[in-house]
Amino acid sequence: MTHQEGSFTYQQTEFYTQYWTPTTARAVVLLIHGMGEHSGRYAHVAHKLVDSGYAVMAFDHFGHGKTKGKRGHNPGYAYVLGSIAMLIEQAKETFGALPMFLYGHSMGGNAVINFVLRNQPDLQGAIATSPFLKLAFQPPAWKLTLGKVMQKIAPSITLGNELDANDISRIPEEVANYQNDPLVHDKISPNFSLSFIDSGAWAIENGQQLQLPMLVLHGTDDKIIDCKGSEAFASKTALASFKSYPGGYHELHNDLCQDELIQDIVTWLDKQV
């Protein structure tokens, strides 16, 4: 396995990228991380996929990780989807004509689902784990109202994201890793919060527009994103396969069911390839 880092520029922003490659790759998985974190937190997932013959390329979102720019802010939802299109182009330049899959977690799952629904890209399939389609809690009304006002007059302002780190995993060490990671932050602007709430609802309503195979995975005890939102989306189309993990928390790839999750992903990828 080889690991390399890179970058691309989009919307005056320098995006950090990295990729892991097996000796012989069967296909490429483009990994899109979640809110407040970064692509480096998926290295263990990438290693497992590489062991099964899949190359993995990932990037850090606007306002996240090693990508330049204000923490927790993006210039607009359309540009978030545009950055995924740029990552696909980077992967084509790097890996040529290999089959490609998108794999997004949480916020990344929302972006992946909306990207494939709105753009109908030429991809082999997509995977979404705990996709941010419907919050599992109700944000304070004052914060939503303030967010709507700020989105119009000061869209780059950031507030705390209300996330309790103990809700990401049932494994205390994983919670500690998250809390002690210097690249993890809790900043979020209205362009991340409000636009993702709206686009999540839109995706649930428009799931029937899916035109490629998709695997949707979610834990039943996710206290951050509602599992029922994922199930509702998947129920709209026969192209989406849905599986829930009893007792699973938000970061299934860092939870007690992580081995089962990764095996489910590999098994599904193998069938598509």
C-alpha cells in the first residue's frame, strides 16, 4: 500500500487531499468526511478497503482539517457539491478509468446523496453512513432564527454545533480520540447548518430520483442524526439498500460494530464491481 498527499484549488480555496493505493486497484472509493472532523480520521477505514483491493481518495471539506479557510464555514451549498465534482476529477487524473464510488459519512453522506440526486454522475455507486438527512434532536429555536438572519447579513459567522462527543461512539477511547484531535472543531456557520438541514429534507422527498446503486447504513441509537431519516430516504427507491445496526451510535466506523460495517461495505462493493 502507498499513501500520498495532494491538493487542488477551487473557489479560491486550497483543498487538502490524500489517497491510499493497493498494489492493484479494482476500483476507487472517494471518501467524504463529516461535520467538524477531517479525512485523516478515516485512515483505518481506508486501510481495510485497500486490503480488499480498493484505492481510497479523500479530501478535507471547506473549513475543515488541513483545507485552507475559516473553520466551519463554506461559501454555499452548491460549492460544497462542486468540491465533490472537483475531487472526482482529481481521482480520474490519478486513477484513470477505474470504476468509482462515493462514500460519505454524516454531513458527507448528505453531500453524497444530494450530489448523486442532483447531478446523476457517471459513477458505479454510492455509500452513505449515518447521513445528515434529519437531526435526531431539535436545535434551539433561537439559534435557528439567529442562523437565518445571520445567513443573510453575516453568513460566515460561526457558532457551536451542539454536538456531545459522547454520542459519536460507545467506545470511550474513540470519544477521547475525537476530543483530543487538534484538527477536530465544533464551529459551524449557517451555510453548513441551515443548508444541510434543508438539503437533507429535500433528499428524503426526492429519493425516487436516484439512478445508481446506493448503500445506506445507520445505527438505531444515533443521537445526532435520526436513523428514520435514512430509512425514509431508502424506502423511496429500489436502488437503495438500507441496513440498521441495533444500538449503533453515530460513527459506526468507530463504534462496536465497526468490523461488521466495513465488511458490509466491502461485500456491497464487491457485488457492484
